[in-house]
Amino acid sequence: DSGVTQTPKHLITATGQRVTLRCSPRSGDLSVYWYQQSLDQGLQFLIQYYNGEERAKGNILERFSAQQFPDLHSELNLSSLELGDSALYFCASSVGASSTYEQYFGPGTRLTVT
Amino acid sequence: AQTVTQSQPEMSVQEAETVTLSCTYDTSESDYYLFWYKQPPSRQMILVIRQEAYKQQNATENRFSVNFQKAAKSFSLKISDSQLGDAAMYFCAYRTQNYGGSQGNLIFGKGTKLSVKP
């Protein structure tokens, strides 16, 4: 157990819908990363937050957005869902924002869009 | 932009034998980190081993060791005395070294699926 929690574990929804994925980082970790794992694209970085502020953006679609709240939990919002958005979404956390700090991964949220 | 390539989609090893998984990467940076992650059927991402590019000595963690060839941009993982529990997807990953900076995302390869035969 990495100490990073993600809810829900599984999510099934229809095309065009909107969902919210939640991540609680390890106690004391200020930085949160979101990654998407799909059959087509593999594992790719979406976005990073540090202490409530966005720090880096990867291949995140405009239909997707994220935020980190004062209690440091983070949410990833996916809207106008398409079949291709079906994937495993990971959250990872680290103490700081720089590459010096290890990233610890949560168990992931499996999203299925039908 | 940095890229990570794993040229072996699948590998197989007999229990108790040794197997080597290959990884190459492309970067113009001189300082960076390299990682191997294991993803068993549970889908949990587990850090296996980490290598800092400035260190010439190859990292080792129990039965896992790496062969880091910086000039060749190669980073292979050797698993000795393979066990049934080693069966998993293995991902090679790159991370920029940004001293005190604010970005630290991982760049992953496509993965190698390792099967262990009893």
C-alpha cells in the first residue's frame, strides 16, 4: 500500500457524460501527478499540481481539467467523454515538486466509457 | 523531447533463471533519473529500481540490477533467480533532473510483459 488513495476504483459511464476522479495523496505530500494508461497511448503524464498550484501540463485534453484543494486532495474532471477516454487513471504523489522526490502511485481508477 | 523505447513487447523466463529487459532512451540532457516500474495484474505501479544519471555505479536492489550505459543511452534491467511473483508488465521511465525546480513528471516506455514459467 503506497498511502495514495483513489476513488472510485471503477467507473462505467456513457459517451458525452462528465465524471470526477478523486485522489488523496500520502500524508505530508504536497505534489500530485495524474497519469493516463490506455492501450493506444500507453502511460502518459496529464498534469501536475503542487500545493494547490498547477506546475506542469502534459498531453491533457481540453475536455479534461484538474485541481488541487487546500487539504491537498486532487480531482480530475473528464467531460464530454468519448470511447477513447476509456483507460486506467493513476494519481501519484510526492513530498515536493522537483524530480528529487520519489513518486508514489495510487491503485488507479478504471474508467469505461460505453 | 525525451523518449523511452522498450523493444521487447513480451519476454519469458524459467523460474530461478535470469532475464534481462531492454530499454533505450533519447535525451539531450546530462542530468536525469531512470526507473524501472513493475505493474502486476493488480495494476498497482511498483517502483523496482532507480538510477541517477550522474552515478557511474549501477543500481541494485536484491535480485534486481541495472546495466546503465549513459553514452549508449541504454538502461537494461536484470532479474536474477526469477520467481513466479516477478510475472508482470515492466515499464522503463525517464525523469528530468531539475534541481529545486517544479516539474518532475515521468516519461514511460510502452512496457515489456514478463512471463515466468514454473
